[in-house]
Amino acid sequence: MKTYAEVYVERDVHVARTHIDEHGETNPTWNEVVKVKFHEGLPENDVMAALNVDIYAHSHIKWEKPVGSARILLCDVLKGGDEAEPLDNPIQCLTVQVWRDSGRPQGWLNLWVPPTGRFLIRRESLSFSLKGKGEEQEVADVEVKKRGEEEEVAEVEVEVEEVEEGGGPGWGGKK
């Protein structure tokens, strides 16, 4: 199975997409950083606002088949911190359940989310401190986007790492 992931907070504002994992079969790995845009202030104004990851099986012949979805509340991953008072461990690793449309578990998704919504320059190791280490990518800048209307949009970066096999039809398991 060749899979890719779509990552979004507000589907009508912005959807980021990973590359297609050609070799992962039932355990796809993307290891890429995606930037997801959403309305500034959304995490403060909507406690149910969530980062959504939808995984699809790629097909050249038919429509893209949904494999499963994961949902992470923004209030659980965006925790503040800034250049003046950086957090000691800026990167949070999350392992979240991937669910089928039927409501049955499909597997596990590993995500890396910086609490401020910003990644530092990519490094071999994710165990480092913000203090005096390289340049920071500006991610939470307000931008004007969407169909000619002036709307404030914020971004968050997410590293979509891998999905671990959880069993079940369409995922290589037996159920």
C-alpha cells in the first residue's frame, strides 16, 4: 500500500500533504515537516480546534482510499513559550491512535509538534535546547490568504513521522 497524509486544522483554509510513501506498505514513514495554516486566535477561541491527519492509500486508477484519521486538540500541543523565555524541550513527540471511518482503531501515528508551533532548523537529534541554537523559522506569522479576502492566518509546523501497523483489513492485519 502506498500512502500519504493530509494535515489540516481548518480544511477550507489550508491542507498540507506529505509525499507518497512508496515503500512503507502497512508501516508508512514520511519523516517530513509540514506547515499547517489556520486562523490566528483559533486555539484560544475554540477549545475543540484540532490538528487533523487523514491518511490515504494512493491509487493511479481509482479514487484515493481513506485508511484512517487522527485528531489532536490544538490546546494539547500549543503550549506557549517564545524567544525571550523558551521552553526547555521545545519538541513534543505524540503517538496518537489512527481510527478508521467505522470507528475501529487502525494503528498509531507518531507526530513531532513544537509547543510554540515552530521548529528550529532540522537537526539529526531532536533533544536540544532553544537557547543559542541556530535560527528559528518564523512560522506563526500572520499572513493574508484565501480567495482575495483579508483574513488573519497562523501556521503551525508538524513533523509527520510514521504509522505503526495496528491490524485490520486494508492495513495488513487479520480481522
